[in-house]
Amino acid sequence: MEHQTIPLAAQGSGTSLQRVRVWDRFVRAFHWSLVGAMAVAFATSLLLPKEWALIHVIDGTACVALVAARLVWGWLGPEYARFAAFVRGPAAVIAHLRDIAAGRVHRHRGHNPLGAAMIVALLAGVVVLGVTGTATLGGTLKSGPLAFALSFATGSAAREVHELVAYAVLGLIAAHVAGAIFESRRTRENLALSMVTGLKEARSGDEVPAAVPAHAVLAAILSVTLFAASGFAVATLMKRPALGAPVGALDASYKKECGDCHIAYHPSLLPSAQWTALMDGLARHFGENATLPAATAAPIRSYLTANAAETFDTLAANAFRRVSATDPLRITAAPFWQRTHDEISDAVFKAKPVKSKGNCAACHSDAATGMFRPWNIDIPEVVK
Amino acid sequence: MRIAAILTAIVIAGTAIAAVAAPPAQQAIIDQFAAAAKKADPGFSGFSPDAGKTFFFAEQTGGTGEASNCYACHGKDPKKAGETRAGQTIDPIAVSVNPKRFTDMAMVEKWFGRNCDTVLGRECTVVEKGNFLTFMSAQ
């Protein structure tokens, strides 16, 4: 390919130039689908309350699936879609930057080297977000394919990486949009519109990759096989018990005796020492005498201390190991509870059907399991 | 004339007994309280549903907990469900709508033990318990 450079003014006179198909249907559909899916991912994490977590997870899975299909297409698609045709080394990127600095347009009809680097960075970013997101889901919420393997501590670390990478990707997206606007003005062609129509002007001196036939059927078979295999692997891994998560129902006697007055709190919501103190003080129990016959109390005490916060690795068990300094037996006084419920108005707690801050199950449909997953939150309307 | 008067008397007496007497399961519990009351006071002549009613609605002092009367949690209508301070439903205490009430002595003693301390700061007397059950069994 001849590397001629043409002064800006001589280019892009517009209307008379022939337009050719550069972005194929899959590339365009992929691009705008990923735009939409990433917008949902950012909205469900940065803007909307945590009840949206499941939408975030499903949407994030869709992002990774899109990128996986794009990777297949980058191998088997037509020349403008192929990584081998447009991903270039640092030398080419630097040369491109020099062209920009010097005001020269050495036009690539497909992706230019700088744009290609951005594509690689964005695709890699989404993959890293998918991996760290899955690790966060597994470790902190004990859900998804990695729940069987990851501790809460690992999940928390993954979450921090996930957040940092998400902000980095947000920065990359901003740079990508800025770059597209800049390059559209510089080359006098609406690049965003090209990503809709697929058409770009054919100008003399364009750098054009050698034509390669696309293997669409093979790519589709490979993608579908990949999705099926991944889905099967995820489903298989999700059948394994989650690491450090409680299993089974609450102890029947505990549920009956304690659940008469308040919901039977999952034993993982208080440390063992607090359960012991609570059982020692049933005669003065949060404003009521809740004494139990000794024969009933003893097994309940054993059950509670054997299943206390220290014995599980769920988010709740980890969070509620820290008790209130002034009111250590009251779960709703714990720092974590206070922090996570401070935006909920008193009216919600006082009115039906909640009636009391201690009525976890009024909003958390999985309160009895001790899991308290964000997608199981449903704060009821206040009934007057 | 005489026969009619006797029959009327029998019917009235029968109705009165039916109105006062509790269903058998509750009566068995009340009988146990009555026996204990008689043992403590040979002059004991029976429980009073009216005294039970007064007790249920009385404002108490000296309680160790936050409620100072029975209806704070049980509600003012014994035939309707009550609600604990933590928002759990309490089944009605009127036997007519909740026949399982007051059929298990251990259960009865557990809740009198807790609630009398919470509301009155002491144990309830046998007479108070018997009056209460007699009242609720007729509701």
C-alpha cells in the first residue's frame, strides 16, 4: 500500500465521492448494542438503587457475550472487522499521532491505529469487568458461577478492582467519543453516522485492508457453541454449594419460640457473644419479658451460638460481626444496618406492613435465609 | 302452668350455663386454676368474667416492659388479631374465634409469666388468671 499523504483542504469535498460499505451489519449491531448495554450497566450501578443489582448482573453478562461474539468475528469476519487487519503496534500508533500533530491526513478507511488501540482497550475493559464482576457476585453475594470458590474477602477485593476498572472504562468511553468527534471533524466525515449506515467515503489515498471473505456461518456456529458451553459451565458451577453460605431452614423450635413476637432473625446476624448475652437476658428483652423454660432455651442457645455471625461468610455475617458500641444486642443498631438504611424514611418503618425496624422480612424476602441479596429487596409502599 | 314455669326455668338456667361455661378444653384449664384458688382461699366462690374484662382493659403500673396494659398488643377487640411491637400478628384471644386459645397449660403459664412481668412487674395471681380465662372463653 502506497503511503501518500494529502493536505486536508484537498480532501473530503463530500458529495461526489463514492460511499462504500465498511462496517458490516454485525459490527454495527455489536457497537450500538454494547453502547446500550454499557449504559444500562452504568445506570444500574451508579444511578439506581441496589435493588437493580440483578439487572446489572444480567446486563453485564450480555456485555461479555457481545464482546465474545465480537472476538469471534474479529477472527472470522470480513477485513474491516478483523483484528489482524487493523490492530497495529505502538510504532503505527505513534506515527498516526505524528500525522495528527503535523496536520496530515493519512486516512485509514477502516479503524486507524489509535482507534484500534481504543477498541482493544475497551474490549479488554469489558472482559476485566466481566471477570471482576463475577468474582464480586460470587464472593460477596454468594451467587453465580464463582460462589462456590470465593471468600467474602476475595469478593470485596474484586469489587474494588471492578469499580476502578469501571471508572477507567468510563474514561475510555469519554475519550472514544471525543476521539470520534475529533476525527470526524479532522477527516470531514461523520464517523458516528458511518457506524449506523456502515458506509464511508472512498477517497483516493485511503489505506484499505486486503479483502478477506467472511465466514459468517462458521462464526455463528462458533459463537453459539461458545455460549452453550459457557452457559452449561455456569449452570454446573452454580449447582455447587456457595462457600460459607448457610444452608437449610431455620431451627424449628427457634423459629416458633422467637418468631411469635418478631421475625426469627437469622443467627448469622449477631456474633456468638451477643447471642449468649441475649439468651442470658431474656427476662429484660427489648422492653419485654421473653423468658423461656430452661428445657426450651438451652437448645435454642446452642443453635444460635453455633450459627452466629463468625460461622458464615455471607455479606450480612461479615457486616454484622461489628455490633453497636452502645446497644450491642440490637441488630438494627449495628453500624452496617444504620449505614445501609439511613435513606429510608421513618414513615416506611412505622406504617403497615413494616411496623418496626426489626421487621427485616417486610422488605427482604430472603431474610430467613440470611442471604439478604439486593435483588430480593422490595420496600413496600406506605399504607396509611 | 307449673310445668311451663319449670321448663322456662330450665331453659333460662341452661342458657345461662351455656353462656358462662367455657368449652371443655378451656374449662379444664380454668378448673385447674379454680382448684389452686380454692386451695389458697377456702372461701373462693368462682371466677368472674367481669373482673377479667376489667383486668384486660386496666391501665397498669410497675411493669418491667414498655406495654402498660393488655390491649396495647392484643388490641381492644379480643375477637380481632393483635400485633406485637415488632409487627408480628397475634392471633385473637377470644376463644369463640380462636378455639385453640387456652388449651395448653404450659403455653398459658408461659405467656402469663412473660406478660404479667412486662405489664405489671409481678406474677399474676391465680384469681387474675382464672378471671381472664373465664372472660376470654366467653368471648
